[in-house]
Amino acid sequence: MPKPAKPLVPVAVLEAVADYFKILSETSRLHILQCLRSGSMNVMELCEETGLGQANLSKHLKVMTQAGILTRHPKGTSAYYEIADPLVFEFCELACNQIGDRLRQQAETFLQAASLQSSGSAAKKSTKLQKTREKAQASSARR
């Protein structure tokens, strides 16, 4: 019995990566990232941009800050958030492009199948109509 191959990446690192993906798996957090792409924003600005309530937004910001995705900088009475590592945008862009391509391919496949099915249905209807006409002609010829 062959020995299982050792993983190329230590399990602890894989777990940390999985946790990172879990944080980014929330739509609201991706929306926050999109907003912060243009620069730092405070909670009120992010509330306006995302449409999230302040309590909900603050919860997401805390999780993202603790994960090292965002940094928090106090300025006067407000705190401003910004992206800690701009590479997160490249990662998100890569994922969005890949998923977008896959969705386009699935849509094309669906449309082709629907077109074939509809043309097949039209052919069947045409054949049925032709048979009905032939029966009607045969019936009237007998009279």
C-alpha cells in the first residue's frame, strides 16, 4: 500500500488560507472591498456606499481588520478603513474573471440547448400539422 503523499503546504497554512477564503466568501465583505478600492473611507461613508446598517457594517469591518485584510486609522472622531494588501484586488479580480467566464459559457450552452429544443419542438409541431393536413385531405377526398 503506497504512502499518502505529504502536502506541499503545511496543514496550518492551508487552514489559514481556508479561514481567509471564509472571510471573503461573504458578499457584503466583497462589496466593502470594492468600495475601498478607491481609497480609505469611514464607517458613515461605507454605510452610504454599501447600504449596510452601521452595526452590521462594523461587524464586517472588525472581522476583516482582525484578519489583516483591512487596516483602521483613527482621524479625529472617525476611524478610516483601507485595504492592508492591494493584492487582494488581484485575487478577487482573478476569481471574478474566472467565474464570469464560466457563467458566460454556461449561459451559451443553455441558450444553444434551448434553441435546439425549440427548433426540435417546432419540427415536431410542423410534422404533426402536416399529418393533420394529410388526414384532412384524405378524409375530404373520400367524401
